[in-house]
Amino acid sequence: MQITLGLLLLIMIEAMAVWCVWRAISSARTSQGAVGWIVFLLMAPFVGVPLFLFLGHHKFKKYLIARRDSIEVVEGVQVFKEIHAPATPPRIGVEPFEAIAEMPVVRGNNMEILIDGEATFDTIMGAIDLAEHYALIQFYIVRDDTLGRALKDRMIAAAQRGVIVRFKVDAVGSYNLPTAYMDELRQAGVQVVNPKLARGPKNRFQLNFRNHRKTVIIDGKVGFIGGFNVGDEYMGRDPKFGPWRDTHVRFTGPMVSQLQLVFAEDWHWGTDEALIEELDWVPEHDPVDMTGLIVPTGPADEMETGALFFFSAISAAQHRVWIASPYFVPDTDVLTALKHAALRGVEVRLLVPDVIDHKTPWLAAFAYFDEVRTAGVEIWRYTEGFMHQKVVLVDDDFAAIGTTNLDNRSFRLNFEAMAAFFDKRAAAQTETMLEADFARSYRLDAWLADQPRHVRYGSPVARLFSPLL
């Protein structure tokens, strides 16, 4: 029998589909994800196989987590814990958060919430101007626009006065950042990680595993983290989104050293360069003395740390848990935790945007709203422009601000980080901010059956892609 080229191609695709099915069965983190891939691969192998090769992997191997893999750093973290241990343990049990972070809760911190773009970037760029020794800067998205060029000018100015400036972006998020932007920085003396040339995988991993962290560290003394990327839309200059509602946090104290360690791990992956000996690891205690912890999560962790962070926070709530996130595409465990919290009498509020930036996750969220609302969860939809903040408030003494969305991508595929504060003063600041946001929102009362046709029919279909959103 003569084998035609078409038949040979069909056999190869079918064989690849069988291999991918086995990979999905043996490596998928959830049974739902495995079943979804199996059905897709067997029903449409010509489409399913290429997509699986790009998107079907959920572990990031060979990424060095110094907190776990370096004896020197592990020992240093233990000493750090002993030196900066809180005098009084927080009310909320810290053990799950410490296990997720592989770092200890520490005292001696202070925090300031930065609301919206002007306050955030004025403060960040002012801090870069005041840097004396080094500035560590990392964003998921950087654009070559007015804001992006302003950041570039500040980095160049710092480098020219002798400050060591290290700059890192994500390959996917900053895909359109011109090479000339990076070249200009490099020529001015800024140490740049070019994501297209950095050590590590260059193809499918760049589509799936993304570094979503947005951090700035100045001299090991001041740290920033939150939802802001660097682009004019984040300043509210894009009429498509209108006013951009986002939140960053500036903090001082030992938590800065923790964020710095996470940056050093990311830098090492991109360059194979160790920064431990070059940075300041002796933080000053702030007299405000808040207890806190940086909680980094990502696909290189041994556990599903992104989802576990939310599960731990929701489970700890006794009377209130408020979560602000631009996306609501939870996994089964977090979905159950939200419902269970509401059923046991906790006030559970989810604040999400009414404005659309990505259609598929926006639609997918509607497929979950009825389920959680039936259990008593309140859905609030922010209306004054696009809301992009990632904030968690539990009771009156826990607040977290950072980069992690309430969705599967942040739970399992992205490298993320949250600054968590076990402190009534931090919680009070966060409460005041969120109350103002709720005042600019409406409570969702309509069920899915009452939504427009494109939402009624589109949301169940969008939910099918939830493992990838």
C-alpha cells in the first residue's frame, strides 16, 4: 500500500495527539484540565496538538528558587526570621502564608497605598531620583510611549550619576517594546535583561509562563509592588478604558529584603548572574512596626501557591473578605472557599470591572457569578473606567496588595507576588480605599439568564477555556 504524504501527516498528528493526551493525563494539575485537553486533542488533533505544545504545560523546571535551592540563602532566611520575628504573633495564622512564600513573617515595616497612576509613578520616579547605590526595576509591560520614555529617562539619569540600575521586563508582556529602547538604556550604563536574548526557553514557555511581577526596589530600603505596568493607558490616557483604577503599595522595612530576594531569583534566571553579594540585606526597622510578608508565587513552586494564597486568606476570614481583581476565573478550590465563607456568615465581596479589556475572561466570569451569588457572595462591578487592582482585605487586620489576579493564569502559570500585611492600620487604609471603590460601583443583581444574548451564550463557552485564562 502506498503511503501518501497526506496520510503520513495524519499518522504523525494522531501519534502526537496520543503523546499529548498522555502528557495531559500525567501532568495536568486538575482533572478538569486534563479532560478538557483530552477531548480537544482527540476531537481536533490538527488544532489541539499545536495548542498543547504551546499552552499545555503547567510546571516551569530548572528555575532556581534560592529560598528553597540555595543552602546559603535558606540559612540566611532562618537567621532573618530570628532577627525580625514579630514580638506578638498576628491573630490570623501565618503558617500557610509562610509555607507558600518560603519566607517568614517579619516586623518593623511600614506601608503607604498608592492610588492610581499619578500618585504611583510620581512616587516611584521620585524614589529612583533619590537612589544612592542601586535601583532594581521590573515590569510585565513597558511601552515606548510618554510614560515609558519618562521611566527610561529616570533610569538613564540615575545610571549617569553612578547608581547601578538593573531593568527587566517580560518577553510576552513587553513583546512590542522596541530594541532601540533597550539599546539606549544599555548604552547609558543601565544593566538590561533583553527577554529575547535571556537564558531560558524561548518558544512555548514565553506564551504560557509569564513573569507578571511589577516591582521596584531602591537601595534595599524602599520597595514597590502592585498592579501598575508602564504605559499611557495606566495613566488614564486611553479613551477605550477611560480612567484607569489601579493600586500599588510603597513599603519600608525587612519586607523590602524579601522582595529584593525575589527580584534576585528572577534576575538570576534571566542572566545566570547572582546578586546576593552585591545587594544590601540589612534593612532598617520602621518605627510604625507593621508585621508583614512578601508572598511570591509561580509555576516553579512545588505546590499550587497562587491558589493557596487566596484559599488561605479566604479561610482565615471571620466576618469579612473583600477582593478586588480585574478577572474572576477561579479554580474549584478557591470557588469552594468563597462559597463556604459566605455560607458560614462571612461578608464576601468581589469587586470586578464593568469595562472590558479582554473579552474572554470578562465573559467567563459571568459563568461563575450565579454560582457564588447563590451562596451569598456579593458581586460589585466598578463603572468609572477600567479597574485593574489586585487587593485582598480580610476582617480588620489583614490586607494584601500585589500582582495576583483571581484567575487560573495567576494561580498556576504566572510568576506573581503579593505584599501581605498582618496589621490593623494597613487593613484600615485598604478598607477606606475599597469603600470609595464600592461607591463607584453597582451590586450585580441580574442573573445570567437575564443578561444580553451574547453574555448568556458566550460565558459558558468562555468558561471552557478557564484553565488557560
